[in-house]
Amino acid sequence: MRKPTNWTAIANTCPEFIANEWDVVLAVIAVIGLVFSCILSYRLKKEMKGSTFLFILSFIDILYCLLYICKYVLKSAALYYRSEILAGIATNSQIKLIEEYGNLFIPPLVFFIVFEKFLWTCTSETRQTWKIITVDIFKYRLIWATSIIAFAATVATSWNVMVSPIHFCSVFFYTSPHKILFLRVLADTVIPAVGLLLAPITFVFALITLCRISRVGEGERAENEEGINLTNIVAESPKLTTGKIKRSILCMLAVYFLFLVRGFCWYVYVSPHTSPILEGKETPESVSRQDDSKVTYPPGPTPLPLIGNMIEMFSYPPPGTDAFAAWAQKFGKIYTIWMGTEPTIVINGYKDLKETFVNDGESYVDKMIYKKLNTSLRGGDHGVIDTNGNTWKEHRRFALHTMRDFGLGKEAMEASIQLEVDKIEEELRAAEGKDVNMQEAFDMAIGNVINQFLFGHRFSDPTRFNELKRLLDLFFDFQGSLRVYIAYLIGWMPQFMVELLTPDVGEVRDGIFTFFKEQIDEHRKEIDFDAEESKDYVETFMKKQRKREAEGDQESFSDDQLRNMCFDMWVAGMHTTTNTMGFLTAIAVNNMDAQRKMQKELSEVVGDRVVTMKDKLNLPYTNAFINEAQRFTNLLPINLPHATTRDVNLAGYVIPKGTAVVHQISSVLSDPEVFPEPEKFKPERFLNSNGSLKKVEELVPFSIGKRVCLGEGLARMELFLFTANLFNRFEFAEGTNGLPSLEKTFSFISKAKDYTCRVTPRYSQ
């Protein structure tokens, strides 16, 4: 940690601004560098006109050195005279903006301007001579390689060119210290390290280049492809070499030595307070914060600059859970990954998940909100999935009450599901002897159940449903894509670039929300506000909305909130259930013995009648089959990140408020310590020795904690009624295309690969 000089006592009069001994070190380096750079610049300009690129680099370094000196003078003067005016000038935000971004664009600008100016000040013959010489040497990639590497070294090791702007950008785009750690690590370690590696290479290439030019000037015969004698051309061109070439080279090396010293100072002495990577740790473990210097993060995989570990995660085979398993094996059950520039704590294993999300649930109850996604898709912070605080609490409670009022655990909702079971039965009997796509049948059935709850009617037009389903598929596909992770998780990316990277968001937003608006407008025309009972969720919401507006509350139950609640109901209730049913059927076809055991139990307990929720307690093997299918399916490669609501101590690590925390449910469902041979389908693992259903606490497919899936009750009812009734009425077997694959697609929610199966009725109609 840097120790402040005695000047910091005086700095109390200038609270915006504190100087320390590193300002002195950098100022001294700048003064020495200024002297050497001026000498080198003079020699290059007067004696070695051909080496223009070296002159440019020395000229740029003069600017850098002057900038350092000016900063030091301002700081010293402000502190010595206790002048708030000078301190204000030095820290003026607009001046800083011009300074930081100017330093990014000035070097290449100066390079091209001076190069062109040099050419046009020469005679036409000299210009042609210079072009021939440079083209010939470019053929050997000497000047080209030297100029590029030297320029890169200059940029990388100059604090004012790269490091300071990155710090400025990180502060400009982020407000909490832990969020800017990644960019600061990049600024304080990676870039100087690159500069330190490039500078010695520059020495070698520069020396080779100058020696080659020197040999040509001394009479070496060298001809290019057109047969032009370079010896004669050099003799007629501006002085490329002199007797002082050795001193010029030494002067150039001295300047680059100062680059090394400057980069080394920041790399070793200044940056460790933000980057313990220098101590040999793979993951940054500390952040410098004004109110807490003890923040630490668990170890984890080494992130790439700006994009973190996302590419590594996507490099694993679908659905991506292998990445988290590999990291857990290497770093332990709690580790840190970087999603873009965001540190994300991943918690694996049921014990640690229960300790955090259940026993200390209030500390992890918030959802990690990605403002760019909410802006692009929702038009703000609306709905229940991507909100926190009072909005989340009130609308989650309202949705649960509405679900209970409309029949969860009652006959109304069960009747709605049974209707869809009957519709599927009609389709399957009509397709007897043919291959059928069960995924499509489940999609339509579950979609009708959701639409009935929200809007009070089934889909009369399959075309309308298919379009809505296509948009939802598109939403989940791009939600699980790398480009979306990059767009939404790289915090420095502006909103317009995010929208360019994710054009699908606009299509989903316009299509789905237009459908919701049409349904809501129809309800508004027909609603009877005086009726005691409501027909569906939208009508219940509108009555609540009217009551709140009468009380002066225009925001909490707005039309935007209603549309987003409808979206959340579809998102939470559609793909999770349909994909589980699709996998369950594929699993049953691949495990005919287990399927027949379930059918035997159904025949003995129910017979050929309709299976109802009252039968559930009497069907242990059927319930075990469904439980194992949910465990085996393991739909979510990564769960939605939560956020800490306060600073927490997690397994000895101090995690600051607002940090993303992922409860990795997939690690529980595939934990060999809980579920031996997790890669095998074994319904018996959920049965006691006497054949009764075993309660397994670690079966948490609907998540864990205070944000457990909103539609869990409805989903459990759907899974039981669809599975029990369809497998009681039909046998599902291998189709003409062979057994269904149990491989998963890579998406936000995993899905079985397309398959068909042959369906045979078990009872006559």
C-alpha cells in the first residue's frame, strides 16, 4: 500500500486532491525523459531524417513528459499554497475528460501528421527515394515491425495514454468500487505488463533496422525487385546515417529504458493495492474502497480482459454445466468468475446454498439487475423477475394470491389442465401408428394453460400461438448466447452498441408486448369493475389498478407493469415445463423398463379412468419417475444471478453489497455425494425400501430461497397430470428415426434435441 507524504496533511484544505511521493517519482522520470527525448529528437530531425518513426515516438514522449511535469507542478502548487483554485483546475472533470481521451487519439494523429509533413517538405525526387527505401525495407518487415512494436510499447507503458483513461472510464461508467476492479486490474497490470514485454523487443528491432540502414549507407549493394540500386539512392537522399549513429541508438535506448522504469513503477509499486494478481493469485481478491479495505473474493479461473470467463464457459460442450463442475473441482464449491467486468460468486452444493439462500435469505434476496436489458426489453424496471424491493415483494405476493384464488389446489386449475390432456389424447389417437413430435404437443398445451390463467381463453388460432412461441424461443436462444452476455455484462458498452449487438431484443419486445397490449385492451373494453369475482389475472390486476389510482398511486400497478407481469408469467411458466415434459418423454422412451413400471402402478391404482390430483399420494413410483426426470433434466446451465443486499461474510470472504451471486442448482442435482451415479436415470433413488416416496431435501429444481420459482405450484400440477394421464393411456416407444437423443442444446434453458416417437394406446377408447 502506498504511504502518503507529509503533504497529505496540507491536503485537507483541498479534499478533492491528494499528492504523494509517486507524483515526485513520476515527475523526476518525466524530467529525465524530457531531456533524453529532446536530445534524441534533435539528432533524429537534423541527422537521421529517414528514421521519422523514431522522431515521432520521441516527440510523443516529450508531450507525455511535459504532461507529467505540469501535473506535478499543479499538485505541488495547490498543496504548497493551499489553493483550492489550483486544485480545482487540476481536477476539473471537463479538463480531465479532454486530457484522458486526447491522450488516446493524439499519438496516432501525430504519427500520421508528422509523417506526411516530412514527405511533403522533401523534393519530389527525395519523396520518391524515400518511398522506394521504405518499401524495400518493409519487404523485410524491419521498419514496419519496429514502428508498430515501438508505438505499442509507448502506448502500453505510458500511464496517461492507456491506464489513466481506463481508470476514468471505469469510474465514469460504474459507481460501486467492486464493479471497477476488473478494469483496474487490466489498467494497472495487464497493459503495463504488455509494455514491459514489448519494450525489449523494440530495442532489438530498432537496432537491426538502424544497422541495416547504416550498412546500406556505407556502400552495401542492395537491390529491390525492380533492380534499383539502394546504394546510389541513399547517397542522393536526406542523411539517413552519420558518424553519431551509435550515440543516437544509445539515446533511443535510454528513452525506452525510461519507458521501462515508468511502467515498472506502476506495475510493481502502485498497482498492487488494486491487483493482487502480482502476488500470484489467479483471481483478484481485494478492492480498494473508501469505507472498507477488507473486501475479498474467493479464488477462481483467470479472467480475460473485458469479457471475463465467458468465452471459457462457452467453450465447454452444451449445456455448459461442465464448466462450473470443472471450476468447482479446481477451486472448491465457492469460487469467483467474471461475467464481463462483473465479479460473480458461484455457490455449489446444497449445504452452502442452504446456509446462504435459506438461513441468510434476506442477504441474498435481491436479483442482479442488468439495466441495459431492462431498458431494451422492458422499457425500465418492471415485472417481478427483474425487479427488487417493494415492486418485487408486492407483485410476487399479488401473483401468488391470484393463483390461489384461481384454483391452485382447487378444481378450477386442474380442470384447465385436464382439458389440455384430453386435447393431446385426441391428437395422439388420430396419429396412431405414426411418429409424433411430443414437444410440439406439450408446447401448445402448456401455452393454453398459461393463456387461460392470464387472459381467460385458450388459443383458437394455432398460428397466433406459433408466432408467440417463436418469439419466446428467440428470447431464450439469444439469452443464452455469448453475444448477449457480452452486450449486457460488459458495463462500459453504451446502450446503442448493446442494441446493435442484440437486434433480436427489439423483435421480441415488439411482437410479444404487442400481443399482450391487444389482450389487455380487449379486457379494458369488457371488464365489469363492479363484479365481485374476476375471470383471469389481467382482470384482477385492472381492478387493483383502479383502486390504487383512486388512492393516488399511478405507478405500482401501471400498464407497463401489467404487460411485464404477463411476460414474466409466460417466461417462467412456458419453457421450464414444456422442456421438462419433452425430456421426460425422451427419457421414458430410452428407459422402457422404468416406463412400464410406472404404467403398471397406474393400471393397478387408477385403471382406465382419468388421473386426478387426489391420486397423487397413491402413486409413489410415478412421483419418483417425475422427480428423477426433473433431476436428470437439470434444465438451467446457470441460474439467474442474485445480488447481496449488504456486505456479507461468505466462507471467510468479505463480499460487498451489490455483488452478483449465483446459486448453482445444477451442481446439487448432479452431485454424486447426494445422487450416486448422477448420469444414470434411477427413479428408485426417490423411493424408500418399502416402496413409499422418499422426501429428498436436495431435489430443488424450482430453485431455493426467497425467490423460488413463482409458478412452482402450477408446474408441479402440470407435470403430474400430464405425465400420469398420458403414460396411463399410451405407451411411448422408439420412432422410425431411432431413440431420442438425451443430449442438451445450449440455451438459457436446456432443451432436448428434436425427436419423434411412436405412440400406442393402452386402453380402447
